[in-house]
Amino acid sequence: MAAHRFVMVLACLAAVACSTEEHADLRQFVKESDKLPHGRIPPLPDVKPYEPFTYSAFDLLDPFKPRKIEPPKGSGAGSLAPDLNRRREPLEAYPLESLRMVGTLEQSKLMYALVRAPDNTLFRVRSGNYVGQNFGRIVGIAEASVKLKEIVQDSGGNWEEKDQALLLQEEQEGRK
């Protein structure tokens, strides 16, 4: 029991020691700050009641699924396509950019063009021959150019005609 009294006396002494005016300036600041004007807090906005939404777009197309966009019906674009069953001509093995027109030749009032392949083979072509890898058909030969129409496939899978030309290449000294 003596130990219990001793603890009580120590607790009282500790309480008395804390009651000194050591923090008097802090207490004064708190009293003065209570007297300062306070800011006004705006009221909370009115909360609108929740309105449930029924999702009814299950039958619509998924925007994240890739699909082919079809052109409008009746637009005749589907009628153009290359003949994949015909026999390929020798100049169809090369890209059009690698072929060079090096001259023209006229025989029996028929104009021919001389075209050099990348392997330095020389070919004689006329209107109607096929050239290049995009089903390019020669439609006209002039002194300085060969005009052709290529049939290329667009990103939608449709075939379209594209005009191209091989221009006469001047012979350069020190050829490759």
C-alpha cells in the first residue's frame, strides 16, 4: 500500500510541475486567435438524386472490333479486278520503279518501247503488254514515255485504276 501512495504522490508532483507558466505565450496566442475573424465556408451543393440508366446498345456494332466498311451498294467499284488466271509476262516480275525506258522502235507503223530490267535484260514492249507487279497494262507509247494503267488494291480491299508512266532515261557515262 505504501507503494501505491508513493505512486500517487509522484503523479501529483508531475501534475503540479506541468502547471507552471512555461507555455504562457502559447496559451495567449490561442486565446487571441479565437477572437480573429473567421472565413466563411460555402455551403455544400445540392445533391441530385441518382437516376439509373439502362444500357440498350447491345445490338449495335462493337467500336473496338475491326471490320470492313462497305461502300454504298450500286457504286460499280467492285467491277474492276485484275485477271488472275492469265499468263504472267516477264516484266511483271519486276517492280515498276526498277524498270527503265531506254528508247523506242517503230516497225510496220507500230510503236515499240525498249525497257531495261534490273538484270540489264532489254525487252521490246508494245501497247497491251503488262509491266510491273501491280498489273500495269501499257496503254500508250510516245517518244519519251510509256503510259500505263495499274490496278491496285486499296486498304478496303477494292481494286482501283492508277495512271503511271515510264519516262525515257538518258544513258549516263559510267553506268552501273
